[in-house]
Amino acid sequence: MTPAPTGRLVPTPAGHDLILTRTYRAPVADVWASVTEPERTARWFGPWRGEAGPGRTVEVQMVFEEEAPWSPLRIDACEPPHRLAVSAEDEAGPWRLELLLSEAGDGTTELRLVQHLADTDGIGEIGPGWEYYLDMLTAARTGGPRPDFGDYYPAQKAYFDALP
């Protein structure tokens, strides 16, 4: 079964923001721990090592990628438990990301992943990847089965390529 894509593209003065959202029945502090504690990030993305803090660089292992590479990740802002901004650079270019968390009065927490894009080149590959990783986070939090990347890419490529 192919999961339905949820990402949306919002124009900004510097380009576009790709925004994907998930909601969890959990307090914001618990969801924050899922996206910042190395033993918990290892369950859905990969562990990280180093001394974390704004302006510092840690290394993140992308265990669900081919060859499970370790990559440097700069922490641009860390405002627990509501905002984490990070940046990295690889052969594809710069990556500027934010995780924004907000808790509702009903005990749920919304997580928004925002990727700041200078242009939309490659969005058909980027979007399905983030859908997959956020569903990996959901599976890690619920104990459900891990999604299969083959259900996301190339199945969702056309959806993201067509975003305005």
C-alpha cells in the first residue's frame, strides 16, 4: 500500500519551504526526546554523536541509507522542546531544516518538519524521503511496523514534482 503524501510547498522570500506535519498523542517533551536523544533517533533515523548545542556540529549516522554514512550536522538553533534548526551540506547542496513542535490542549503534539529550499530542484526525491522518515518516526513511537521506502519512492515523486 502506498502511503498518501502530505507535504506542501510554501513560497518564501528566499525560495520555498517544504513542510510536512505529523501529530502524536503525546506531550511535547516526549516527542522532543524522540527527535533529539541519540538512542531514540537511532530507532527511526540514526544515532548521533558529539557535544550538542547551538553553533556546534555533531555527526549523524543515517542508518537507513545505503552504506549508513556518518555526516556532520550543524545545530543552528535549539529551543527545547519547541524548535530545532540544523544545517548540513553534501553533494546535493545545502540542507537547512527545522523541526517545530507545538502541544495542543488535548494532549497531542504537532511536529512540523520544514526544509528551507533555495529552489525546488530535486523535490520529487526529497519529499518522499521526508515522508518516509516521518513515518519511520511514527512507527518507532508506536511500535508499529517500519515502512518500506519502496512505497514512497518513486510512487510519490509525481505528487512532489507537481507542487506549486
